[in-house]
Amino acid sequence: MITAEPTLSSHYRSTMLARTESFFTPPQVHPSVHSRLKRLIDILGALVGLTIIGLLYLPMALAIQLDNPGPIFYSQIRCGLYGRTFRIWKFRSMVVGADRLKHLVNNQAKGNIFKNRNDPRITRVGRFLRKTSLDEFPQFWNVLKGDMSLVGTRPPTIDEVMNYERHHFQRLLVKPGITGEWQVNGRSQVEDFEDIVKLDVAYQRKWSTRYDLMLICKTVLAIFKKDGAF
């Protein structure tokens, strides 16, 4: 069972692509994009993550259903490398129809993102899934497919990209990641979009395979400590 956003209109998609393509001319290639070692680590990590999902799926699916009956998975269109769109997957952590209720929730973040520490749309089980980051585990499928990487930048929504200023597009020069600088430096406590942009750009500047592995280790520690998640 899956809940997803409506399919993008051709006009909306073409407008968004025109904005991104105007920035990425000529193409700018970050070395991580074509790194075979990074891709190998992504594949191995994705297989481990999907194995964990296989082991935990039944109890998690049952808990989600008992708490708020409806789809187990939630999907949303996001923008990846060079602004190319893809469908991201998560375990559903909000009530059914949460997207239609978004306008009723106060945005506590600053800039081109949406966050609320006490979002009433989040279910009891969903809050646990977010605290432990288990809601993100289906994204290992996105990593295996190549839409995402284990480590990268935060994957933005199309609405966010449509409102980008020129310097924001630099975030799209690498694949989006399940984790990254923003994940190990406060996770959901980072509430200013410009701070997220700075972290994403810093990741691109400092990138190396060794640095990716360090961020993965820090992410695991942050998850066990439940630092900054809500």
C-alpha cells in the first residue's frame, strides 16, 4: 500500500527543468558523480539497508496500520542530480492525507523549507520512526537504483527548486543522500534553509571516499543518540 503525490503536469515539469538547465550550462561535474568506489559503497550499503528492512518490515507495517490505518509507504517527487526528478520512498510517518493538511500547520523554519517540531500530522508510531530514522530506510531502494547516494545533499522538493535563487542550485551538483553534513550537524534542528545550503556546499568541497565513510559512522552514532530528530 502506497501513498504518493499527484503526477507532475508537463508544464510544471518543463518549467522546473528550464530553470535548472539554465544554471547547469555548461555542465559542471563534481568528482563524486563518477566515482566507482562511491557507487560500490552505495550498492553495498543499500543491500545491507534493504536486508534490515526485510527483517523489520512486518512489525513496522503492523505498527503503522494499528496506529493509523492506511498505506505503509509514502512517496514524493524530489529533485536529484542536476535537478532531475525522481520518486523518493519512506515509511509513512504521518496521518493519511497529510499533504492536504499542510496549510494548517505553522512553518517554524526559515527560508525555502518546511519544518514544525510538533507537527500534529505525525502519528505516534511515525514519531518513533523519525526519532530512529527508520522512516528513511526505504530510500536504500533509491540508492540501489542510483537516484540517490548513501551520502550527499538533502534532496529538495520541486516547490523548493522552483523558488531557488542562483546560488542555491549548487546543491544539485552531487547526488542527494540519505545522510550528509546536515544529518550529522543537528539533523532536524537545522531550521534555516541558508544553513542547509552552506552545509551541502561544504560537503561538496570536502568530499572524499574517506569523508563519506566518516559521515556514515557519525550518522549511525547520531541515530543511536537520537540527536536532533523530530
